[in-house]
Amino acid sequence: MRFRRHLAYPAAAAAAAIVIGTILAPAAGRNGRAGNDSVDSIAQGSVGSQANVPGLGSQANVPGLGSQANVPGGGHGLSVDGNHIVNERGQVIRLVGFNNSGAEYACEEGWGIFDTPNAHVSPAIVRAMQTWTGANAVRLPVNEQCWLGLPSIPRGYSGQNYRKAVERYISMLTSSGFAVILDLAGTAPGAEKSANQEEMPDSHSVAFWQSAATVFRGNSLVLFDLFNEPWPDNSSGDPAAWTCWRDGGCIQDSQNGPNRYRAVGMQQLVDAVRGTGAHNIVVAEGIQYAETVDQWLDYRPHDPDGNLISSVHVYSFNACSNLACYEGNMQRVTESVPLLIGEFGPDLTVPYSTELDNSCPAHDVGDTDFDSALLAWARDNGVSWTAWSWNSWGDCWSLIRDFSGRPTEPFGLTIRSALRSQRQSFRI
């Protein structure tokens, strides 16, 4: 979803004057070192002892993990075989489930790590997710600045504290039978704060994936969604935008400050992941806010492991939101590589507007057959999907009324029913 704020918590932390990476600004000499933790120390992998961590309360031990407190474990075996995702037994798997939003913005706003009750994730929340029979995947958007501990983020919700909390949450999910699609959603170049959605990755994104891939390389139930909703060159769809998407090097206007920055491409992020020795599946979303995959196959980055999949986001107000479109460019992608619908929303009865990103009341949801047509097409073509979003915001995007897992009507009921009806015989 285009970068939004769902709650009106005040942002804490003033912007720092330290810049990491290549920023094109009037002032010179701004290169510096990381804030709360150095990138070198972060990239060593897991982050040490499990003290009390903001976002996890007193949950010091994850059920089922015993003494393996520092190991983001519980899963192995997912890989790509042709245009399918397969488990360790070679059985074809579709990843189906939902997003759980919050870790991409709560830390930056300065009031927590997760957008859950008391900003904590408890085992009870994961158990509630398990009651949605058929769900085997959770897409988890995160924030590079919070993970890396950059100085623009409050220390209590960044660096080691943030990484521990995300690692523990992922451990709970993968130990409970879920694959996790780790999505890099919150980004900003230099010392700017990640309040708005950037067009492309920046140099912090490379450091993020070097670190995160090192942490999770032992658990192939964690997929790496390289960058959320790229829209290079102000959402252009021409060959130059696709070249920028793959190769980087293009100059983008920051959405979070006055600077311009040199974009990092998907190929560099794939290389950063593989350089750690991680063989996890990597996900590369299309351009124009992940709505467009018409030239994805022509410009896809090279993955020496062959564990690369495509991703598209589909909303009722998108240009591609009907069966004729699905059977065109999206269908062509599925013939070569696995396709993930990383986000999709409800049957909206209103067109897109900028206000919709900030306020979409539940009464805007109707019965337009958008979801039923998309879900049927995905089922018939072996396409994975994660609905937006397993959060209790009380708006049109909410799948749940509360974190006991009670579904909203009609959107939550539609998704829960689809999960049950599309339940697979094989486990991930």
C-alpha cells in the first residue's frame, strides 16, 4: 500500500546531521558512520542475548524454541523450481495469507515497534493467525533505518532493540508454520527520516540486506522482498525506468527531504543478499508502485541461485484490476517464474484519491467481485497471495476487528473463506 499512517501518534526523534551513503545535496562532506550501531557490527548476524525488548514485552522464550533464543529458526526447505515454489520434499507450495503492517512505521514515529496492542507481539497473536485455516504466509513490512539503528530513529525502537524484536516475531511465525515475507518498506536516504515512501532503494538498503540476510540465511521460510513498491522516475513505465529499477544509478528526488540521491537497483540488492551466503528466495516487485510487471521478465535481475520470484500489487483502483489484465502481463510472468500478489485490498466502491491513502472508511467496501475474481484467478494459476492487512485499524483495509482474529465484514470474511477453500494438502 502506498506509504500511509494509520494512527496519529506523534513522531519523536529529531533528524540527525549525519549522512550515510551517496547524497546529492548542496552541501558537501556529509558522509559519516552509522548511528546507534555500526553497520559492520550489525552485519555479523543475530544480535546477542534476549533481554527485555520493546515490542515483545516479557516474552523472553518463544514456545517451541527452548534454549535457541538467538536463532531465528523453525523452518527450512523453500526454493524455486521453474515457475513454482517448492518445499524441501519437492512438493509445489502456494504461499497464501496476509500482511501484518506496523514495523515499517511505528519505530520511525517513535511510539513502538509493532502496531499491535501495547505495541507488543505475543504468542497469542500468532495463535490467532493460525485460526485462519489455510494461511501459511505472513508478509512483514520493516524499516531499514530502524533495523540499522540510524540516528534519526529513537534509540528505544531502533538498532539492537528493533532487530531483536523482529527476529523474535519471525521466530514465532516460522515455528508456527508460517513462511515470512520480509518486506523492506520504510526507507530514506542519508539522515532523512522515513516518513514517506521513496521511489527506489538507497545505500542504506544494501546495508540492511547484508545484515538481514546474514541473520535469516539459515531459515529458508524467510523470503526477502527487496523493496516495497518501486516507482522510479516518478512512476514512469518506460525502458529508462525499468533500467533504473534493475541497475540503479539513476538520480531520484527524496520524498523525505530536499536532497536527491543515487538509486540502488534490484541487481545490487540481489548481490548483497547472495554475498552473505544466503540462498533464501528473493522477491522483486514490479514498478509503478508494484502495479506493473509488463517488462519484468525482460529486466529481471540475475540471481545465481535461481531463487527469484516476481511480485505485483493489485487494488481495485489500479489500471490492472480485471481478469483481462490478469490474463495478459501477469499470466506471462507466471509461465516463467513464480508470482506473488504481495498486496491486494477489498472490493472498494470508490475510485482512488490521495485521501484514500490516509482515510478509507469501512463503508467504502462493497461487493464488486474484485476480490472473488482475483482470488479465483490466483488459485487457477498457482499464484501466491497475501492480503492487506491483518490489522485492526477499523478502516477499509482491516482484515480483523481485533487481535483475537475476528474477521471484519465483508473483507475479512472474504479472505478467511478463501484461505479455507484454497487450503493446500502440503505443508511448507
